[in-house]
Amino acid sequence: MPNIMPQEIEVWYLIPALRKEFAGIFIHDYGFSQKKASELLGITESAISQYLKSKRGNELKFSKTELSRIKKSAKSIAEGGNAMKELYDLCIVLRKSKTICSLHKSHDKSIDKNCDVCFK
């Protein structure tokens, strides 16, 4: 079995988890419709529905500090900021998170327990 790259963890788990958080924030905190949330994130309304029903983006849980940073990004998007830029910036910040590292190690048992590739 080939090794799983950190970038694959971002694509398969981090981005969906971020979208799930954004969807919840837009719907519950800002009172946006699913249609408005989908337009802001550039995804389908059905994807928003799946995030809200916890059918997508569930495997990754964020710390309070990470959730605070995500809420700041959601506010920027809600006020007209670029969703792609916010997602990209969050991926860079969260790439160095122990949360991502632990998830990566749980999906790829070949990774050394002292791996620090993402932290260099």
C-alpha cells in the first residue's frame, strides 16, 4: 500500500471538515439559507445539506483555538471575502496542527511516530 501524503489528508478530510464548519456557521450564526451558503462556498446545496446532516466532513474535530480561527474566516467570507483564499489560508495554518498529524498517522501506519515532515 502506498504512503498517504499529507496533502491527501487535507483533500480527503481537512477541506470537507472546514466546509462543514463554514456551512454550520453560515446557517446557524448568520441565518443564511443553504442556497446562500452554497453560493458563498462554491459548492452545491446538496453538499451543504450533507455537511449539516453530518454525512460529510465528520472525521476531523477542531480545537477551540482552531474553531475560533475558522469563525474569523467565515466572518470574512460572509462579509464578501474570497472563500477559496480563506480555505487555502486555513489549510496552511492547520497543516501544522497536531490534529491533522494525528489523523494522518491513524490512516497511514507506516508513518514514524516521530514524523515532523509538516513542521519543517
